[in-house]
Amino acid sequence: MQEKIHQIAVTTQTPVDASCPSAINLMGLDRAAMEAFFVDLGEKPFRATQVLKWIHQLGVNDFSEMTNLSKQLRQSLSESCEIRVPDIVSDELSKDGTRKWLLSVPGKSAIEMVFIPEESRGTLCVSSQVGCTLNCSFCATGKQGYNRDLTTAEIIGQVWIAKHLLAAQYQTDDRIISNVVMMGMGEPLLNFENVVSAMHMMQDDFCFGLSKRRITLSTAGVVPKIDALKESCPVSLAVSLHAPNDELRNELVPLNKKYPIADLLAACNRYVEDSARSRITFEYVMLQGVNDELAHAHQLAVLMKQVPSKVNLIPFNTFEGIDYTRSSNSRINRFRDVLHENGVIVTVRKTRGDDIGAACGQLAGDVMDRTRRAEKFKQQQNKIYTKFTQKFGKM
Ligand code: SF4
């Protein structure tokens, strides 16, 4: 079976006829949905686990190879179903080992996915939407506007593709992806059902078998959905905070106007209450002269005392057309030290993959924007450029 995985890893394309729009994509069915599907066909529910195992553990995407199913069932599945994942447009390897894929999805768009290898683990950063509706001011994805939510098949399909390509790269079927973070393009809690279903498959022993602890969902703070997540799939939670007061957060993360910091922290406390999750990770992008003053660090320390937490400081990764700059190392260190002195657990994220645009905040894909935000962003940048050239001449 090992050879099979490696062979698929090289091709990655599904053999199913793309001209069959009514085919049911079994890639997107979690265990409950797969069981219901087979019961509807008049089959026993255990067929679900057999097929999940073929698809996700063994990387088989051709029904004719599922040899523990009857010939008749294989034939009927190949006539009415498919096993489809997004197509790979590009595959780049950073000098630090980070690997980034651009994947095309229907709707003339493309999303990005990143794998970050480390000594003791390998983290896959997965996208949940084509673009994002939230428009955080420092985020490349936000500037691209929004097209649509990804389907469950397109979300779990990213893990499927990465698993098999990485098996080929590292020449092993050992668990290369030890952690998955829902931190790619999009706000995962605004695509709740599909994301939760995909996260169930990440945990399912017949699919990818990751523990809840090794799956992290990162949100800008969609408060009601944090409560819903606790009920349906309580994975590790990260919150994109980025500012220690509402006034500044309203600017950086506009969603804050709807769900201010006090409401967000209350939801975080409810999330960790009576659960195995011991603390929430708060992400804080370091923007020079914007949110990196000592006063901000002191304000943040006060907030962090209100919830079991740790802070992850993220040096800003720039992208074309944005005015923010990364805080200097000395400012980041000073900020970290204030938090530390105030008893806050704090780490500084190491920048990875920035030479291929794969670092945190740089993911952009290719979004057929429905919001006109991308166009407005370009117009705004053109105006700034015109003003600049009028003053200083052409660059
Ligand atoms: S930071 Fe996250 S929530 Fe904000 S615009 Fe970017 S992708 Fe969307």
C-alpha cells in the first residue's frame, strides 16, 4: 500500500470524469454523512469506514481498487460518485523547508495551503474560504475580497493532497503532518458547518487520526460561533487579537465593532470552562508604531489576566501595497519582556517561508472577488502612488 500512496502523491489528480457535475463527491463526507449515504444505498453502515479508510488513510481515489467492496458496489459508486480534490496550480519550496501550494477551485479562484516542517512536528496551514469577508487591515487575504466558502471536500482535500505529496517528498508514510491549523485564507467560523465536518474527519481514526489538541482553529472573534464550536468540535482555539483596546482593534480587526474585546474574552472563558482546553492562544501581529508601544503591552497584560491564555507575537510580514511595517526586533523584545514580567506566557513566532510568500498574513491565492474590495484596495494604492510620484518623482 505504501507504493500506492507515493504513486498518487506524484499524480494527485482524481481519475473521475470532470464532466459529471451531479456526481457525489465522497471526499466531503465525514463518518456520519458517509454512513447515511451507504444506508440510503441499502448497504450496511460499516461500508462507510471501509471507504473512508481507502480514501484518507490509503490515498485511493479509484473505486475499482477498493477490493473489499463487492464488484457491483464498486461499479455503482464509479457511476454516481467521485473522489475529487482541488487541482494543484503551483508547488513551491522555501529555502527553510516550508512548502506552499496554490490550489484551484471552481469559481475561477485559487487558494493557498502551507506546510511548515519543524524538528519535532510538521504543521499544515489550511484555508477555509476563497478570500475573506472580514478585511483586517494588515492581512493580504482580506485585501483580495471574497468569493465563497470552501466545501468540506475542498477543506479536507487540502489535507489529503498534502499528506500524499509529503509522503513522496519525505519518502515515508509516518505521520509527517502532526498538526493542522485552520489559519489559512478565510475566517473558519464563518464557514462553520463545512469546517467542523472537515475537522471531524481530521480527528477520525479512519481518516487522519489527529487529536483535538493538534488541531487549532484561529478566529478573528466570531463570538456566537465560539460557543457553538465548544459544543460541536472543541479543538484548540487561537484568537487574532492584534490590539489591546477596542479603539485600536476596531481599526485593525473591523469585526471588533460587532464583538468587542470584553465579549470576546467572555466567550474565550466559556470555551475553556469545563473543557480539556487549558488555555487560548492570542495572536498579536507586531506593527511598528501602531500596536507595539509599551503602553499597549501593559494593556495587553491586563487583558490576559482575565482568561487562561498565552500570547504569540507575530512579526508582521509585508506584502505589496500595504503601508504597515514590521516592528523592529528591539521593540518586539521589549514588548515581550513587559508581558513576561507581568506573568503572561509569551512566545515570538519565527517567520517561515517569507521568500515564497508563505508566511503568516501573506496568503493571497487568486480570488474572483465578489465584494469589489480588491478593486478598491488597488485604487487606494494607485492614489498613494500618484501622490508619492508627484512629490518625489517616479521610482
Ligand atoms: S486576518 Fe483572518 S479574518 Fe482577518 S481578513 Fe485575514 S483571513 Fe480574514
